[in-house]
Amino acid sequence: MSLEEVRNKMKNCPINYAMSKIGGKWKPIILHRIQAGINRFGIMQKAIPAISKQMLTAQLRELEEDGFIERKIFAEIPPRVEYSITKSGKTIFPLLESMREWGEKQMKKK
């Protein structure tokens, strides 16, 4: 198989696509927190203390752009913003549940 053929296969790989949308260190954690009811920026930042404000903002924007979460702005003073999982975003949770189960099993082995 040539290098070009390998590149084409990788480009069209469903796992690569999925990882580009929900992969990385933070997106699965953010999705899990929103599903658990942690849906406001400040509370989310406290629930994920290792993430910076800039990274949380960037990851939330990407998840919103990809249609996995939606942001609702309430006309209050001060303004309140809440995040929720979209119908498309809910399709990710069986995968995240499998990851959680795998993680629990691996943690028990150690």
C-alpha cells in the first residue's frame, strides 16, 4: 500500500472523524458534566479545575459549532448562559458510557 493510499484511508477513517469531533482531553469530560447538570460556565470551570478559562471557552465553542451542545443566553443582569446537550449530542453518550465502563475496569486492575 502506498503512502498516498494510507493517507486517503486515514482521511476517510470514521475513528479519525469521531476523534476530531469529540476527542481530546476535555470534550468528553465537558459533555459528561453538562449531562450531569453542570451547565453554567463558572460551575463547569470549578467542576474541571485543571482546565483553563480559554480552553473551556474554546472547547465549548467547538462542541456548539459541531452541534453537540447548545447555548442559551438569558436576558438577565448579569447575563446568564446555560449549556445543554442537543439531540445529536445525546448520540455520543453510549460511547462515553463504554469509556466509563472500560475506565472503571482498568482502575480496578491497578
